[in-house]
Amino acid sequence: MKKYIIVAAAALAAATLAVTTASAAVKYTAADLRGLGDHIVGKAGSAIDVDGDNVVDTFDLVAMRKMFDHTGVFAEQTVAVTEENVKYTGRNYYDADKETAWLVLSGSAVDFIVNGRSAEITINGDYGISNGAEQTPRYAVIVDGEIILDELLDVKQKTVKLFEGSEPRAAHVRVIHLSEATNGAVGVSDIKVDTDIPVPVVPEFSKDISIEFIGDSITCAYGVEGKDQYESFKTSTENFMKSYAYLTAQKLDADYSCVSYSGYGIVSGYTSSGVKNDGSLLPQFYDIIGRPTSYAKEWDHSAHSYDVIVVNLGTNDNTYVSKEPETRSAEFTKGYTEFLGKLHEAHPESYIICTLGTMGCTELYPSIEAAVEAYKKEYATDRIMCYQSETQDMNDGLGSDWHPNEITQQKSAYVLADKICQALGRTSDQQGIDVAAGAKYSTVTSDTAMMSDYLSDWDKSYYVTTVTGGSGKGSIQTLVSGIELKKNGRYSLRLALKTENITDIPFFVRNKETGKVYYEGRTENESTGFTLEDEFTSPEDAECEIVFMVGGSDSSRFTLSELKLVRLA
């Protein structure tokens, strides 16, 4: 996948529309400015030689920007919310007759930079405003990173003041749909600005990574703000900005698009009876903007490219497959493989990441692994991976109807961001990642020591049974290896030990190559059970191992479980 390098001068020219004194006749549109900026950073765009030197470079962008400068004469302008003037995020639909951009799917947004003394926008409602008090669409307005409005939309039209003052300012604005498509869309129209700039509204520039998220209620952030699992769904607790999808995009500074519907699946939507629900199949609606009839327009895949496509489906399918797993698992694998083929046809260069498990249903995960292998074989590509998401922890709390809350969504985002870095060959900062999750467990002996060991695939508990303990603690060493630590990373180490006929066990985290110890501890002398939750900082980048000295006692047993080594910062 092509990597983009942001040119500092281009980024500066794009962002600073506010403070110069030159004045010139307007020759170009906001779309020209965006197109030239895209061209300069290596994306498809417009190669416009503004300064006439037969070279298209950042100097042309600076020259074009000057044509958008202040005149000193203020007047009110009304700017349409078209892609010429604003950046569309996600699947939006522009109704030319009503001059309104409809934010249809979860997380769909418009982003722009507006320059003036004051500015406002018009927000419009569709059929969703009649859904009832707990089911109307939710949206937010963000100005320079601050949420100035977060509310349910229950009126046909309203005006929202973005800012006002006596001096002009350049403000970054986002209007985002926080609930999901089936509850109605949010319309945006008429950006009105008091300005002395000929072109006062321009789109935000694209980022250098783009991700498409495909999922169900988990991706929609269904009930993420619910007080507990016993609270029923309402749009006031659905907030896409707390979805793992949005949080992942924010962490990676990526553009995104989201195709997600609560209750949807690959071969069956949610069913309480086990009878197939073929009215809620996401693949059937992947090629349109959104399912509601008003927005069931063809989606132009060729006009949108993604570095990564994330598929998080199967939770709802499992309500159908689990009733007859012997036959329906194969049906799910076949349907999943066919959907991967559809994604490949639409975006052959995208890296695909598949996952399942946040709400359990992990018995279906092997079927996803089978689909991924079938896809690799059919398309002769390794640009795909799958991983099993960690199931939500009851200790973290739950959202409405047993859905993940913000803590779980954030944990999922940390893991997914790490996987995307792997896919794109980028360095991950490991934040929030259990770096011991894929570690290798082993035990080594010296002198006369003898033992046997066993690793449980179910819960990663590791059992060591000693026959002869040898001459001392170091005669038997249990190792957890293959752990990568980052310089200055602060880590939380958690584990549980159960022992029989052995006490006072030393353990430590050390550099595998140099033996340098970063953390050390010891179990209690007389205890047969021991738990630890502590923190330490790694002084360097290193491949490390956790070592437990369990020798010196004959006929003893040692069990290591619940091991987590998570980077906090």
C-alpha cells in the first residue's frame, strides 16, 4: 500500500487561512485548494501551476492560499455543504434539491475550516425526529476540538452558532452523527459566515491513513453510555465517538468510514428463536449509502480507497449458528468467505483485518479463521489477518443490553490500533496492549532437577509439576518469553500463582540478551496462593522474559495464571 508523507509546508499552508495582508482576485475554488494540497502530499489531486514556474510544489499551494486572504470588507456569505467546500467522512448523501448533506451511517461527519468573525450552520432532521423521545438521532458539533453541542435531534430544522466575536478567526469544525442509520440521519446545510475572505470555507485535508470499519452494534457503540446491562437501548446512550472504531482512528490519526447496523450479521441477523433472520444481512447493504429508503443510493467504491478494512461481524450470526453448529458453521464460513470476496472486488489493495469475540461467541471464531484461509488461497494474497478479540470483563462494567461500555471499547481500540500498525508496517506504541498475550511458556532444568509442564489453551494457565527439585531455586526456571518492551514504557504486571510444597519463589522481568533486571519480586514465605498487581518502567527497548525460580523442592506443584503485562503509557 502506498505510504503518504505529509509535507510540513503543505500542511501549514492548508491550516493557516487566517493571518496575511495580501489581497488578490479569486481564481480558484476550495476544491482546487484541496486538490492541489492532495497532489503535493502524493495523493490523487490537481497539479496546478499557480506561480507559472512550470513546477508544481508547495510554493504553488502558498500562492493559491494567498488568493483566499482577507480583504478587510466584511459581509455575510452562505456556503453549501458540498464536497467542494467540506470534507465528507463516512457515507453521506447530498440532496441537491434541498441543498443538504445527510450524515447517514454511524460516525458520518462533515469537516471544514471556516474563517470569519462569526459562523453558524443549519441542522436538519428527517423521519427520525418522530421516533419518540428515546429513539431520535444523536449528533455533536465540535469546534477546534471542543464539543459545543451534543444532543438528540427532535426538530425539523435549527440553527447552531459555531462562534462569534469582533475579530476574525479560523476554526476547525466537525458535525458528526453519533447514533446509527436505522434511527434516522442528521442533515447539515447553509454554513453562514460573516467574513472578509472570498472563499471562507474550505475542506479539512485528508489524513495519510484511511480505515473502513464494518460491523454490528458493537461498532455502532450501542449502549456504550448505558448505566448497566439491565438498561434498554436508547439513542442517548449510543455515542460513536466512544466506539472502538472511532477511538482507533483517533489514535492512528486516520480518516475512517463506518458501515455498521445493530443486529446485523453475515448469514443471519440476531434471532432469539434460532430461525434465520435474513432481513439483517450486512453484505446486502454494503453497496449502498445506507439502508433507510431515502438513502439507498449506490455507493461509489471506486471513489473511496482504504488502507485497511476491519470486519467485526459474527456476534449476531452466532444466535443462528449455535443452534445447529454442525451444519451452520460451514454455512457461515461460506458466507464470510463470499463477503471477503466482495470486499476484495471493491478494494483489491486494502489490507483486511477480521475479528470477533468482544461479546463472546468465540466458538464461531474458528469459522472466521477458515474463511480467511479460503480467501488467502482463492486470491493468492497474505494481505489479510484475523484475531480473536478479548471478551469483555464484567469487572469493567457493561453498557446497555450487555453491550461493551467505554472501558471495553477503549481496550478494543488499543488492540486494533496495534494490529493495524502490524498490517501497515508501522511501529506501534503498545499503549493498552497486553504484551505478554502471545508469549511463549517453557521451563528449563539444571543439575538433578526433573519436572513436567502443561499449558492450557483455554485460559493460558501454565502448570509445572516437579519430581526432583534439584539443588536450589535456580535449578528449575519457568520462563515467559518473547515479550517486547519499549523504552520509557510504564507497564502494569498482573499475575496469580498457586503452589504446593514450595514457597518463597523469586521472580523477575529481565532483558533476555543482557540479563538486566527491570523488575523483581518474591512470593510470601508460607502462602500457597499469591497474586500481584504492580507497575514498573522499562529503561530501554528490549526483548524480555519473565522468570520464576521454582526449584529446590521435590514433589512440588506450581501454577501460573492470569498473567498480563499491559503498557499504561
